[in-house]
Amino acid sequence: MLVVLSVVEQRLDAVRAVLAGSDVMEVAASFGVHRSTVHRWVGRYLIEQLAGLADRSHRPHSCPGQVAEAVEVAVAEMRREHPRWGSRRIRLEMLRKTGPWAVEEFRRPRP
């Protein structure tokens, strides 16, 4: 009979083996992962218990370079109206005209 373990159960087996005194390199080799991965699993298990062994999202927590929605809409409209304009021209036109995007935080300070 073949028993299939979930990912969390496999990681828990690896963590238990390390905590029982097995060599991290040997455990990593038997599970087919890098030793730093096993160390990460052990650290997460010691802090968060079983929940720390679950898969995590790789999505960033924030996106500081993202522009405001008003700017995004204005750029999309300009691209639709003027398909041959590039990013430099659109930026120049946005700096010349006033609109919902013309907030101080979007304007570059003038020398």
C-alpha cells in the first residue's frame, strides 16, 4: 500500500529528524532540498509550529513604485488617442496639462 504524505507532513518529518539529532545535510539530501531550506523549515516550525510549514505566497507585501489610479487612467487614454506617442512624450504632455494626476507628489521639483 502506497501512502502519500502532504507537503506539510513531509516538511514536518524533515524537521523532526533534525530536531532528533540527524545531520541537516543528510536530511536535506533525503528530501531532495537544499540545506538552507531545511534550516528555514526548522526556524519556522520553532516559531510558528505546524502553520509555519505551509506554503507561502511569494507576492510582495507592497508595491511602492505603483502609480496612482488617476495617472494610470490618464496614460491609458493618451496611448489610445495617440498610439505613436512614447513614454517621454506622454510624460511631457502630462506635465504641461493640468488634470487629476497633477498632484504635487507626481510632479518633479523644478530647479
